[in-house]
Amino acid sequence: MAKGINAKGLDALQGKRQTAVKRYWDGDGTGFGVKVSAAGSVTFFQFYYAPPGTVDKKGKDRSGQRRFMTLGTYPSMGLAEARKKAAEQRELLEQGNDPQEHARTEQERETRRKQAEARRGSVGSVLALMLRDYRRRGRSLRYMQDAQRAWHRDVFPVIPRDRKAAEVTAKDIQHVLHRPLSRGSEHSARTLRATLHRAFRLAIRADNDPRNLAAQVEFRITSNPVEDVPLTVEVNAKDRELSFPEIGRVWHDIGESAANPVDALLIRLLLALGGQHITELREATWSEFDLSAGRWLLRAERHKNRTRDHLLPINETADALLRELYTMTGSGAYLFPQLLKPHKPMRLERPATIIGGLLRWQAQRGEAMHKFRAADFRRTCKTRMHEIGIPKATTNHIHNHDFGGVSAKHYDRFDYWGEKRRAMAAWDIALQAAVAGDPVPEARCRAALRWTDDTPALEAI
């Protein structure tokens, strides 16, 4: 290629075996050329002398050294492209930069950028951070599952879970919250906004926590995107509570409307046991009950407030219901197992389905009650208990309420068994009267509250 490098000459050289490596120059004095290996591989190069101050990656001074920079292999890289790339390297030389060291520096910078990008936390990482915080704070499994379900239902369809958290905007949050609002679920929207706000706040804190300097994930969130998205939702305290006559109607009607006798026993036990949390009864196991001693021991890790174990007396009506239920489900672990998966407890939505069936059954007969939910039984029992004279302090112990503060949390370990037992006996008297359709004998209920081991048998009251 005496007249310089050209495409025809490159084609002739390619694949031509020879005894040694040879270099061919362009002939214009720029240092551009091609190297042909013994096997006939053609590679473009740029020859130059390293400018003053050139230091390689090992720290060795290369100033003035003869160097060859590989540009690409023919024909993957065409001649025109190779000439252009060679010109770019010569421009760097004119600026006093060694092309090879400049390329290495740029590659290292790009590698660091990609590593930093990979470390940037995603929206999925923000959710994981929040769930870890919930576990640390002792939140229940159900609480965490509800939060996770809400994100999968309304967040990830709008903001992909692999999107970088720092890229989330207030407009994204608007679109997320619009989903539950469009379904008419204002409470869900309010709850979702709260979890989103907390999650992003935790991410900001994690980046600024000095204990996280070596963390593998950085969120780089400059401001909480939820902060500027207002959501004022009117949240009224729930006020539906059943009267004693309504309790009697539910007790009888559920036996007719429920498709499964176990479903009817769930509703009746919610009432007989004084309005315990639905989930705690729905997920209860037979190992928690000692019918011979007349008690239900609910461990702290299963209870909503998670502060202490909850010991509840079993009154006469509840005892009869539990023994009836045992004949149906006593061979398994759960009081209320799933029909097709008996190794799992009744599904979360089942109580609402049972109540919905009851209300429809009543409506078909023209005897529909004012709408209520299974969750209203707890309020109902507490209200009616106060009506028959059971003190608020005692109902709080029956429902495992009001155990905050230093005294209750660290010092008061009394189980209030006597007070709870008398209150549950008084409640049983009132409940049996309601089921029978009789007026509630408040005098007998109040007498039961005064019962002690020194007075006549409780059953004689």
C-alpha cells in the first residue's frame, strides 16, 4: 500500500497468513496505520509519543515513550470510522492528554458511574426498607402483609418497582393515590399515602444515617415526593353498635343464613367471647384454649397491641359453642380452618362474606337490619358491657386495651383474672337474655360483678 491505506489494500491483507507481524502506515505523517498479524488479522492503530506528564495505571512515568493505541479491527470497524477515531486521539494529544490513559480514565469513570447507578435504591428497595422497619417495631405479620398488598395493587402498576426511588415525583404519587380514590376507597387512599410518606422518609434517613456509610444501597432522594400531595379525607369514628334485641336477632338468623355451621359458630363466638378481635379468633388454634380451666391464652405476638399475653375467661355460652366447634374442627390445628386448605386459618375476607350473606338473607324476607360489619361486634360488646355496669377499666382488660405507659408496660403484671371472670359471667347473663328475647336482667348482671369465692355459687345468681 505504497500510496497509503485504502479499502482495496485492506481486503487484500485480511486473512493473508505471513511469517511475522507487519505494520503499514498511511503515509501522511499522522501516525495512523494498520497492523497485520501472522494469521492475517487487520487492526487499526494510532502511533504517538506520550506527552509530558503521562503516568500509567501503575504510576509509572511514560513521558516521551513511543506508544501504539489500538482503534479497532477491520472489517468490524471501517476505514473511514478508523480515520475519524484516530483524528480524535490526535486532538487529545494536542491538548496534552495521552489517548490511552484518557480512555482508561474514562472507562474507570464509567465503571464507577454504573456501580453507583446500580447502588441507587429502587422503589422496591424503599418498600423493603419500610417492611424491615415494621419488623423492627414489632408490627404484626398481617399489618405488613396488608401494606405490601396495597403497594402491589396500587403503587407498582403506576411506578415500576425497579424504577429509581429518587426519580419518583409528586405527579407519580398523585396517579398512585387516584387508583383507590377512583374505587371510592378513601380510607385505603389515606392509609396508602401514609405508608408511602413513611417509606420515602425512611429512605432519606437511611442515606443520612452515619451508621450506613458502608451501605450497599443509596437512595439519593432530595425531598419526599409525598410531602406535596395533599389528601384530606374525612374519617369519621365508626358508630354502628347493635342493641341487645339486635344481638338476639343476629344470633338466631346466622344459624339460618350461614351456609356452613362453622361460619355461624364464628359469629356467635365473637359475641360470646365479648368482642375479641376478629383476626385473633379467626386465626386461633386449639392449643390456645384450655376448656377444663375455662380460659383462652392469646400470646403477645398474636395480639394486635403486642404488649403482653392476653388471658380471657371462657363463660358458659362460649364454652358450649367451643365444645360444639371442637366436634367439627378439633382434629386440626385451627378453630376455623379453610375448607380446602385445613392447614391454614379462615381467609381474611370470610367474616365479611358471612355477614353479607346474613344481611341478604334478612332482606329477602323483608326483615333487613341496618347494615353492620363483623368489626362492629367489638364496639357492640364494649358498649353493651358498659350498659350492664361493667367498668371501663375491666372492659379494657377484656379487650387488652390501655396498656401503654411505663407502669403498665414494665411493672403491672397482674392478670386481673377475677375482674375479667366476673365481667364475662355478667356478660353471659345479658347475652343469654338477649338470645332468649327477654329483657336484660341488669340486677343479676351487677350482682355477678360483685361475686367472690365467699359468696354463693356464681351459677345461682
